[in-house]
Amino acid sequence: MSTLRFDDRVAVITGAGRGLGREYALLLAARGARVVVNDSGGSLTGDGTDAAPAHEVVREICAAGGQAVASTDSVATAAGGRAIIDTAVDNFGRIDILIHNAGTVRRGSLKELSYEDFEAVLDVHLRGAFHVVRPAFPLMCAAGYGRIVLTSSIGGLYGNHEVANYGVAKAGLIGLSNVAALEGAADGVRCNVIVPSAVTRMAEGIDTSAYPPMGPELVAPTVGWLTHETCSVTGEIFVAIGGRVAKAVIAETPGVYRPSWTIEDVAENVDGIRDLADAVIFPVVPDGHRDHILYSFGMADARSNRAGAQHG
């Protein structure tokens, strides 16, 4: 296979001053992309600012012969999100790729988590995604091309202790990605989710001594493919952890149909309701929403047809 390159493509990467975002920026730039390296340089909890990380990554890219500019605007506000996208348009004339990777952590048990810490994490992860997707998406649709990757988490898929804010934000990103995939399909805009795990600053306070190699370089190639013009999927969730790359799906059991239900009926049928032996998956694109409804209605229609045949 020939090397997959990004010549003439313009990429915006949030949270690109450190960790995973930095790795994405260096990889895409090394393969020809012109990159907006966005990072406000705040602490792990989102406090403060520091322009140095974004500018240092830009210097690395330029020293290697690539093209990049720094953006230190915050994704946490609508104005900041628009400024980030404007940086791409003002410097490079377009935007082809958007990777929302910026993130913060504020821990607290569900019994004690403050509203301030809940909102602050949503501002960066979930609202931050909307703040950059919203101005970038119409530009991509008008150009007839775009690649968007939003960053979810194991915590968004399965939850985790003491990070309800993080779990809520990361789960919400899946919904945003699905809508972007649906609405962008006709205009050549593809949107997918990455669920990455790597030992970076975000792992601060976690004992990683027993982990296998988990550097950002094990995640970046998957994100690279999802942002490439040859990417053949949209509305999907990719997992990258410790060298394993996988697809995550939302699945349903076939379920049990009855023309009417009581609480006792649910109790008696719960094993069948929960039986995943023949799991059903509705791809987001072209229309998982419709397919879900039609599948459910189809069980009622089948029952009605059988009843009609018995009385015929």
C-alpha cells in the first residue's frame, strides 16, 4: 500500500500541545498536512493558561519542514471555538480535518461533585466539541469534504468512579458525532469517535506500573486513518488501547413483543428481553434512527399478520 498522505489538507487539532493531541499534530504534519495546533495550556483541571505548549509543537513541526500555526484560544467558549476555526481559514484558507482532543479532569464522587466542577468539564469536552464543530461543519459541507474525529473515553462507554462529569461529557460526544455523520453524509463529511487510552498527563494519579506499552504513538495511526480521505466509515466508534484497535457498537437484543404489558409480564420475560444471542445493530448511517423504529414496528406487524392468518 502506498503511503497515505495529507498534502494540501488543513487540520485543526484541539489540545495539541501535549500528549495525544501533540502526537496527532506531528503525525499529520509529517505527512503533509498544514496544522493548527490549538492548546490554551491550562492545568489538568483547566485552570490557567500557557502559550508555550502550542508554540513548542509548532516549532517542532516547522523545524521538520512542515507547516503549522499556534492557537491558544479556549474551546470552552463559543467565541474561542470560532476563533480556533478562523485561525485555520485565515492562515490556510480552509479546514478539511477537525480533531477535538482537548480535555480536563476534575474528580469527585457523585455524592460530592460540585456543580462548578461538573460544568467546567462539560465546557471543555462536550460543549467544547460543539464550539469547534459548529463553525467548522458548514464550511466542510460547502466544500464537499470533511473529516471530524471526536474523542470519547472508556469512561463514556462504561463509566468510572469519581468522574460523573467526564463520563457524561464523553457519552454526549457520541451523540454529537452521530448527528454530524448523518447530516454530513450527503456532503462528503465523515465524523467518527476515537476512544483512546494512553499514558499521558491525563493519567496523573493512576498507577500505570503494570500497564503494557501505552504511548500516544499507538493511538495516532488510527486517528490518522479516520482523518484521511480514504476513510471509508462514518458514525462509528473506534477503540485504541495498548496496541489493540477495535470497533465499539451500540447493540440491542431482538427483544420480546407483546400487544400489551404488565409489570409482571416484564418480570416473566426479562431473560428473553436481555438475551444478546442474536444482537441487533443499527448503523448510524444511512439511518439507524429509522431502522430502529422500523425493526420495532415490524415485530408488531408480524404479530398482527400472524393473527390475521389464523383468523382467515
